[in-house]
Amino acid sequence: MLTAMMLAGFFFLLFLSADGMHSEQNCSYQDVLNHLKMTKTNELYSMTRPVKNHKRSTRVALEVLLFAILDVVEKDQKFIPYVWTVMRWHNEYISWDPNQFCGIDNVSLPAETLWKPDLTIEEMIEKDKAPATLYITMNDKGFVEYHNDLVLVSTCRMRVYKFPFDIQKCNLSFKSFTFTIKDIRLQASDNSSEATEWSRDLMRTQYEWLFINLTVTAINGTELVDQDIIVYTITMKRRSALYIVNFLVPVLFFLCLDLSSFMISDAGNEKLSFKVTVLLALTVLQLILNEILPASSNMIPLIVIYCIGIFALMLLSLVETIFVMYLMEKDAASQDKETDQDGSLREDCIKHCKANFNSCHEDVQKWTQATFIYNVSGGETPPEQVPAAKQVRMKLHFN
């Protein structure tokens, strides 16, 4: 009896030690990979779409979050965001029991080891500048998850009619580059409200823009378009305070300066030079504005109309100043001409009197004598005629 009990205890200890050795041997990630036959000699998982029946499509869940707005180039109509993308799909060749591997329920391995969906962005015009993610994660149920960060240089049609109070909407359209709806079906992991809230929490920088929302739109493939497309629309509003202070207000100040120049005297050229200087300053601001706004805009922006209107008012003011100065110079020239004519008439009269001084002197003497005889015969001497004769004689004698 005692021997039987000792033998049973021995076998029990042997079983515990064997179980402990077995569990210790299967507690590494490599054991899981060996169980899945994912070794260098077996490249099956990384070469083909992970389905056991090719007629069955692979459903790929996509999640996109906006991390930063790096730049918006209105002139070139480019939008440069920094986004986080997460893709999830099911690999039918992957599964294991975590209890057999010390509770390991997920494994990370190099990204090139497994097949990945070849999603691309339609609006992307330059290669992604961010380094690609090196690892991919899979769990015991066969679901694979791939995180990637993208710095995108994408096209975006800018609507600058209300610049600098404009609101821009830029799209990021994700689709498969090779596979059709028979192979891959795309679906969004989150709705618009969730994507907007999470993006607002993750946002680190917004450049000169204010992030409003992120809209998610799923376009299912049809016979005409045989691919699923998920469109993420980023809506953002420009911060206009800096443009108001640095552009709109100075342009208005230039107009006020031009109006104040009416108090400058028109006698000199200071008024004209002042107006030309202010007009040139406004032209410089218009050149700066031309460098910002895209030339391909279908509608003339309101700020351009604003600048053209003020430029036209200042130009009319300059033309009015030139016209007034022209009239003043013309009037001064006519007055000088009249003065010269009066002087020439006086000179002619003096010359005529000097030439005929002798005849004029005899006529004055005769007129004086007749006046004197008349006064003596009449017994009176008119006091007004004699001094007048004397004045004529004195003037002629003086000249």
C-alpha cells in the first residue's frame, strides 16, 4: 500500500515537472510563429491574399485621424496634412490558442512578413515623406492591424472668393491600387462625429487654420466603379486676424492718407509727389496679394475687388490733382500774358508821346493861353483848368 502511494506521488511529480517544462518551452513569441509555420522558409503568408477561397473577399476596416495641418499653399493649391491611418483585416491562416502559449494573444512582427492591403490616396501628388511603420500586429483570432503615419502632399481646390475669411474643404480618398470589390471591400471604422472628436483631441498644430470637422463618406463599388472608396473631408477655417491687421487696415489707411492730401497746398509739387508715393505703396501690397492667391481661381476674390476699388479712388484723386495744377498753371500763364500786354501798351504810349513831344507842347501852350485870355476877359480865373494845364505840362516835361 505504501509502495503504491509512493509510486503515485512519483508519477504526479513527474507530470507536474513535464507540464512546467512544456509551458516554459511554449512561452515565447517564436513558439507562436513556429506553430503558425511563419519562418524564413515559409513565405506563404506574405505573398498571397490571406483567404482559403479566392472567391471570398477580404474586408478591410480603415481608420484615419488628423494629427496636424502642416501647410496650405494657395498659390499651388496644395494641402499638406499629417495623418494617422489604421488598417484592420482578417487573415484566415492565423489562429492559435493563447492557453497553449502562456496567454500570448497578440504578436508583433516585421511589416513585410504579412500581406497588406495596397491602399493609395487619389489626391497624393508626392511620395510620403514620413518613415514607414516597421511592425505589424496580429492576434490569436487572425485579425491583423497595421498602423502607419503619413505626411501627405495632396491637391486641394482652393476657394478663395472670401479670402481671408474663407473656409476650405480638402479630400483624402482612399482606395485599393490593384484589387477590385471582388477582392477587397473597404469600410470605415468610425463615423464623422467620432473621427472629428478624436482628431481634435490629437491635434498638435494647425498652422494658420482652425480645424472644424472631419467628414467620413463611404462610396461602395459598382459595375462602373469596381472599387470601394472612403473619402475623408477635412474642413478648416482660416485665421483672418493677421490678414486684417497686416493688409486690410493698411490699405484703408493709405486711402485716408490720400484723402488728407487735399489739405496740402497746390502751389508746389509736394502734393503730387505725396499722392504718387501713396499709390506706389498700395501697388506693393497688391503684388504681395498676387503672390498669395492662385491664378486659377474662377471668381475674382472680394479682397481683390476691395483693393481695386481703393486703387481706383486714389488714381482718380491723383488725376484730379494733376488737372487742378494744370488749370492753375494755365491761369497763371494767361495773367502773365495780360500783364505783359499792359506793359507793352504803356511803353508804346510813352514812346508815342516822346516822339510827338513838340507838337503836344505847342498844343498845350495854345490851350493854356486861350484859357488865360478867357479868364482875364471874364474877370475870373477858374481854379480847376490852370492846375490841370500845369499838370499836363509837368508830366510831359518829366517824361
